[in-house]
Amino acid sequence: MGDSSGSPSGSGPPPQERRTVPRYMFIAVVEIIEPANDVHMTGRVSEISRKGCYIDILNPLPTGTLINLRVSCDRGTFATPGKIIYVQEAMGMGVSYMNTLPEQLKVLDTWLADMHS
């Protein structure tokens, strides 16, 4: 639709349009663990950034759920705690990373550098 960059609005755009870092198409397997109820799920990351990712999954967890992620691809594994920030029913969920360890950020930064070089 329209370009929302730089145009202020009262309510603000949906979370997926308020990005402060570039998001890249990225396909990888993700293991999702919801520690409060010991729920283990598998999904597919379809987009990734320095601050979060989008996970394709038929039965997303509710917005606000705290989870642990393990994203695996041919270039290694990235693990971090996260929080579900929005849900698209029967499609997937947007996740924001939380308290990511420095060594895990190095893995992610390597992947991101490879994507935009």
C-alpha cells in the first residue's frame, strides 16, 4: 500500500511496520520452547532481523508469551529468549528477541552481514 516512512500518525502502524532495523527474507527451522508450560513446537523462520523474526506456524502462541528460540540453518544455530509481539491466526507470529547473549548476537550478526553484502 502506501509508504509509511516518516509520516506521523496518531495510533501508529501495526508492529510489523514499525521496524527500526532491516528485516531480511531468511528460511530456517526454529525450535520454540514455551517454558511456563514446557510446550515444544517447531516452525519455520521466514524473516529475520537484529531485533526479531517472523515464524511461520499454524498454531501460534498468544501475544505476550515468553519463549526460547533455537534457529538452525546450514550456517549454525542462534538461540535467544523472546516474546511474541503479534500473531496472525493460522499463519504465524512475530517475535522480539530479549536479553540475547553477546555470543549469540555474533552468530546473528554474521548471518545478517552475509545477507546484505
